[in-house]
Amino acid sequence: MTTLNELLNSKNIESFITNLSAPHLFLHGLMLLFIVYLLSKRPFKPRQNDSLSKSEEEELIRDWRPIPLAPKLSKMQILNSKEVVITSTTPTHVTVNGHSNVLNLARTNYLGFIGHPEVQAKAEETIRKYGVGSCGPRGFYGSIDVHIELEKRLGKFMSTVPAILYSSGYATISSTIPSFSKIGDIIIADRCVSQPIQVGLSLSRSQVHYFKHNDIKDLTRILELTNKTGEKGKISRKFVVVEGIYYNTGELCALPQIMALKDKYKFRIIIDESHSIGILGKTGRGITEHYNIDAEQVEIRTASLANAFSSGGGFCVGSDTVVTHQRLNGVGYVFSASLPPYLATSATKAIDLLDSNPDLLNSLSHNIHYMYKELQDNLRGLKVCGSPLSPVIHLRLKESTGNREDDEKLLEQLVDKSLDSGVLITRAKYVETEKFIPEPSIRLCINAVLSEADLDFAINVLKSVSQSTFKN
């Protein structure tokens, strides 16, 4: 770079003056004038009397194409859009799509309370007294005495303070997570958590990490990675999110190993027990009872009432602070109309029936073990996945075709053949925006009131359709 002393040198001054007269200086001047012109030019505004001719209007209309309101359906979405319509039901059988007396292994009626005479009688009684809806959120004249009674009953059942009741099982966990975890907090979740949990994780806007399914080493790795303080030395709040029984895999969470990490890494646990409450434990209290873990050591537990208790809505239990906070900050609680009263009394009655008849759990356990054992190694082309303690069993392909769409179509053939043979089963279906979509599978749901004859019939049908589909 030319220094000031060199520039003041007479020879350098002469050279500098010569450069000023170079032709490129003229071009730079023109560019400067053009920029000034553009900056000073007033923006174009169409005049009010400007109009298009008739032919120009017709040409614009002819060429116009509206942007689609929704994107074109993918092949998988078209495959998943097939409707199954039930027109009558019993605890074990349904009439569906013109097929009557079909054994139902597709719904999560784990304790068989759908169609139970006492539950139906209680629902009918409630409808006659309150009607079929509350027509308002809990804080806006939507609280009815049966809601309070159910919350107290759930609190007693779960051995906690009264629970908080949501009108939607889906909204329970997806609202609970963002009620507590905010921007700047850290969430570590299992990769196989269900879609409602993933929605809650997204809504929280927290820093989310996923660990490999039931892999404690990978969880520990992420806990080490996130074991740091935030801005200005402030410690970030940390949550580990799991399910009692994973609906996407049929496996139990490794809760004892997770609990063993709490003291070292200082995190809170949020566990969704939608498929373990009313299932696991000597009295159906869920995963903590199954592992003999003090329930108070798990800060937040949620569950749907639509599975074991065959009703609707969901609930969350924890400390008094956890429950009270959600009454003021849980979006799904504050802004949604409360649970229809007859669903509240139905759930209360179902809990009472479970407490008075614990043999239901023995029957469910027997049916799960029987089905799991008989299907193992007896289905051509399919492998049985899940835990022998879980009422959710997944059947996956032993050998993939290499294309997910082809795998799904192959499983759909099995579903259709089973329906034609008198057994209703379903493919596990997922939203395409899910973070980690599990392998294609058929999901079976076992309930406590299935007879051994029902189970044998289902097993024989599944064997037959697998043999006819996988001929080699």
C-alpha cells in the first residue's frame, strides 16, 4: 500500500495525476450518475384510469393457476386414507365394512371395558342428567362435579394429590411438556416416542436431543454432552422424556437404569403411561409399580383414559405444584372444552371395576403371554417384536423389499386377507413429518376378555394369511 511519504514524492504525484485521466475514470463517473438517477427516480405507480383490454383480461384468466391449498397426497398418504367403518361392537368383536362378527385385534381396549354393561349403564345415567357435552373449558363454566370426582379418583388410584384432567388424550402430553419446558431448557427423548410426544417437544421450543431407543449408553452420552451450565453460569433445566410402554415398539422403557442416572446428571422425568397404566404392576398402577419404584421420584406422569379404561381424555399426576401450574398454563386444559361428563363417569366406573376385579390383570397377562408365545417362529415372513409383558405386539417383515412403500403394501395385503378371514388387524401408520418413523409393521392389541378360543382363531388366521402371502 502506498504510504503518505511516497505519495508526496513528486514522481508519485505526477503518476497519480496521470491515473486520474485514465479512461476507466469516465466509466466510474457514468456508473455514479446512474446510481444517483435510480435513487432519485420515483417508484412506478399505475394510473387509476389504466385498464386491461378484454382480450388481455381473458388471457390472464386463462393462464392463471391457483396455488394448491394442500400439497398433492403422497402414495403412502393415499394408502393410509382407506377407511374402516365400524357399525356395531362388543368387547371382542365388531361389524366392519360389511364383515360381521369380526374378531377385533386393532383397538386398545386392553381391559375389555368397551360394551361393559356397568360402564354403559353409568354413561346412560350421566347423559340423562348432564347431556352429552360441557360446552366450555374448565375455567369458563366447564367444570362439572363429575370432573372433580374423577380427578380425586385418579389421584387416589395413582397415590398422588388429585390429578388434572384433560379432555383429549392426545392433548395431555403435548400440552404438559411445553407447560414446563421452555426456551433454554434441555429435553432428552427416546427416538421411539409417539407422535403426540413429538408435538409437545416441538411446542416447547426447548433444545431437544434424541437418544437411541432404550439405549442407556447413548442416553448417558447425551447427558454428558449437555451436562453444562447456561449463560452467566445458570444451570439449564433438563428433562428426560420416555413412555412406560412404547406404542411404536411394544417394549417397556428401561426405567430403573434411567432412575440410576438422576442423581448424577440432575434431570426430571416426564413419562407417558398411556399404554402401561391399567396394564403393568400388581394393581395396574403402571411402570413404577412394575419396577417397584417410588412413584414420587418421577416428577410428571401422563396417560390417556382411552386405552385401558376405554373412555376418553387424559390426565397428568405429580406434585401439587405440577397440577396447579397446569391449571393456569396448560394450553390443552385452559382453552379446550372439558371432557364430556359421561366419559368422566365411564372412566371412574372403569377404575372402580379394575380395583374390585384385579383378576382382569391376570387374564390380560395370560392372553399376552399366550399370543406372544404362539406367534413366535410360527409366522412365515414375519417376526414378532415387543415385550411379552406388553399388550401391544408388532409384526415386522423378516426381510424388507428394500422399498418402504412396497413393504407397506405387502403388510396391507395381510391386513385385507385377515379381515376376509374374520380378524381385524391394522398396519401401524405414522405422520410423514415424524422425526424417526419406525419400520413398517402390523400392530396387534390384546385385551383381557379374549377367550383362548378367540386367541387360537386369530393365531390360525395369521398363520394362514402369512403362508399364503409369503410362499417361499
